[in-house]
Amino acid sequence: MMVVGYEHHIFECSGCREVERRLTFNRTRRSPTGRIVQIHCNTEEATHVATDTKSGLVVMRNQDRERLRELCNWIGWRVAN
């Protein structure tokens, strides 16, 4: 299984056409799903919810706001402010 941020790249020399394959690290890699979420407080249930910015659907809940942010980041979702 690949670790988030690592990608396989193929480099070809324009002069001799020699091909080299390398595993590179890309810090700016987007999430595999491309999902962007916003975290809101749901006062009715006393929880925090992560809502998908495109669809408006609630994709995750947690009582602790910071833990919810950590989980979203761990999954690879970008948290919008």
C-alpha cells in the first residue's frame, strides 16, 4: 500500500531517451477523493460535524472538534476554514 504523498514517476532523457522510474514525494498532493469539508457545531446533538462543501452532506461526526479535524486530515480530506 502506498503512503499518501508518494507517487511513481517516469523520467525520460530527451537526449538519449533513457528511462528511469522513481518514487517521489509530493507535499502538495491532494486527497484521493478531492473532498473538502467544513466543520460546524451541531447544537441539537452537542456534536461537531464535517460537511462536504460540494454536496452539503454530513460525512463525519465527533464530540471533539479537534479530534474531528485530525480524523479528516488523516483520511486525506482538506478542512476549509
